[in-house]
Amino acid sequence: MLPFIRARWNSFYSGILLAVVIAIAASFLSEHYGAPVMLFALLIGMAFHFLSEDESCVRGIEFSSKPLLRFGVGLLGLRLSIGDVTSLGLGPVLAVVGFVLATLGCGALMSLLLGRRMAFGLLAGGSVAICGASAALAITAVLPPRSDREQDTLFVVIGVTALSTIAMIAYPVLFQALGLTDIESGFLIGATIHDVAQVVGAGYSISDEAGVIATFVKMLRVALLPVVILVAMFSFRGAQTQRLSLPWFLVMFLLLAMLANSGLLPETVIVFFGDISRWCLVVAISALGVKTSLAKIVKVKPSYSAILIIETIFLLIVALGYVTWVGI
């Protein structure tokens, strides 16, 4: 039995080690230069694309980009706090749900108008509406398999990360120029910026109050991730040959969210596994980066970029309209 386990490990460890080293390098650069760790992980991973077909790395890279990814997404459930996402009151909570649904609809419509596959519209819409790269990775895990699915996913991850970074810099300036209060600015930042890290950075760049509100609103969007995953599953059930069932990582996400909010887990445990989740996702994105070629990414049709940009602008306009005409 032991020789079998050793042989299996030997076929995996080189690819896993490669992804882990890239993730560590990406985290180091992110901490010292302030840029998104996901973007660094992707770009560094792409530089090692020549190893993606090396026999000693293939299995480990596959494991890191799929099972490890899903495990990290499942652990995201521990980050959810029911108290946080309900503290704003019913009106803003329902508004955020509406923003998410409207953005998903925008993605589907733009895919139809621009002649792209509906799966890409849902993938792009979910990443913009929910939580950027993490949502893109979770949604793609339940979409029907295609030869170019990973390329689409990587493009979406790169696109939403870049747009989120731009928004982190531009949105606080825009909202202050419009004369919005810290609470209004915090709500808009949490409702419109894609990635969690950029939401926190943008919110706290205005004030502590804006940072707290932004984080609460963002967590509400993250809480809708299982709903969007279910939408993706049922939307494409006809394209799947296997029996439709809940993916194990979604069940894990929901169970851990309930456990985290039950009060049974110490805060130190939640923080510890939250860090594990983050590392799993960074390692997974590093592996996905290794599996793609930059030459293929730059050949992506302009309509794919247009979908992401239009969805981002649409979400901003809808959220600004709500704050202007309804208020917080």
C-alpha cells in the first residue's frame, strides 16, 4: 500500500510544488507592491506555461487547478456573517440582490447581442456581480466541459481583476467628486467593485465608516454565490450528460456558512481556515496560469472584453441610480 501511495504522490508533487511556489511569490509581490495577488499569480503562472505539458507536472497542475480550487471555494462559506449582511436593513439588501440579478441579465443579453455563447455571458456576469475571480472559478466548475472553457475562465479572471484594480483607484475619487457621504460611498464601493480585496482597499481609503459599510455590502454579494451557481447548473442541465446534483463544494460552502454563524466555532478557527481558503484559491489560480498561454489570451475576440466592460459600467450606473433616486 505504501509504495502505491508513494508512487501516486510522486506523480503529483512536482506540479503542486510549482503552483505553491508561484503562489508564494505572488503573495510576496502583492504584499510589497500593493497589487492584487490574483493578478500576480496569473501572470507568473503564465511565464511557466512551458511546464504545463511536462509529464512530471501535469497531474499536480490538474489537481491544483480543479479539486484544490473547489475545496478553496467551499471554505469561502466560513467568511460569511449573517449579522454583517443584514445590518444595512431590508431596502439596501434587496437592492444589492437586484443589482446581482440585473448584472447577470446584462451578461446574458450582451452575449446574445455580440454573438457569444450564453455560458460565457453567465460566467462574466457572475464574476462581475458577485466576487470577481473567486466567483468565476466557482461558476466555471459547474458549467458543461468545453475545450476552451479554461481559456474563457482565465480571460474573465484577468479581466475582472484588472477592472477591479482600476475601480479601486477611480471609484473613491468619483464618489467624492459627486459629493456622496461616506455611507453612500461605502455602499456603492461594496456593491460595484468585483474583488473583495479591492473593495476593502477602496472603502478604507475614504474612511473607516465607508470601509465597514463596503465590506458588509460585499459580503452580501458573496452570500449570493451559491444561488448563482445553482442558476448556472440549471441553465445548462441539458448540455450535461451526467445526472444533475449539487456539487460537493457548494454543499460544503453552505454547511460551513451555517456552522460559522452558529457560534460553535472559535474566531481563531474561522480566521485560520479563511487563510487556508485564500491560499487554496491563489495556488489554484497559479496552476490555471501555468495551463494557459499568453499568446492564446491576446487572441480573445474583442467582444469578450466588451462584455466585461459593459457589465462593469452597467452595474455602476444601476447602483448610482439607486443611491441618487432612492437613497440609503
